[in-house]
Amino acid sequence: MTMRKWLRRLFYFLILLVWLIVMLLPVASFTLARRGEFTLGNTRVFLISERDQGGIGLQSTRDVAREAVCTVTSIRYLMWEGEGENSQSCSCQDGVARVPKRNRCVVP
């Protein structure tokens, strides 16, 4: 096949991908409004609907490879009313006994 055919197929694939994302946005919005949250892998999307604040929060977790089992948690806010301060934290536990370890985490 010629290069032009491959570019055309790639273009059609990208259009299809954008169309699927646009079609899934209402489904995600209704799920968020009905349940208040949903999870995609290690990311949790949650709705903030307080008296003085409104928005969406994104919480993601990832493991950090060290001698202890460490998890970094990041929280980002997309606020349309009020303010939310983004945060990042780390918690470590001993890999065998699951005992919390202090001063082991390094948040990148």
C-alpha cells in the first residue's frame, strides 16, 4: 500500500477515536451525577457538591518501588465554584508485616 492510504486510515482511526470519546462524555457525566464517583484503573473521579464548593476531583495512586511498599496519592481539583488545593502524599508500609513506616517516602 502506498503511504497515502496509510495516512488516510490513520486519519479515519483518529476521527473514530475522537467520536467515541465525545459519545462517552454524556455517559460519564450521568454516571458521575448519579453515583457521585467512578473509578478507571488507579484513578478515581468524584463529584464535589458542597454549599460553597462545586467541581470534580481526580485522585490517582501509584506504587513506588522501594524496600518498603510505598504508594503515592495525587489529588487534583477542577472547580467551577470555590477553590480546591491540589495535593500529593506518600504512605509506606513494611512489605511483610504491613506496618506503617515513617520517613521512607519521597514524593517526586
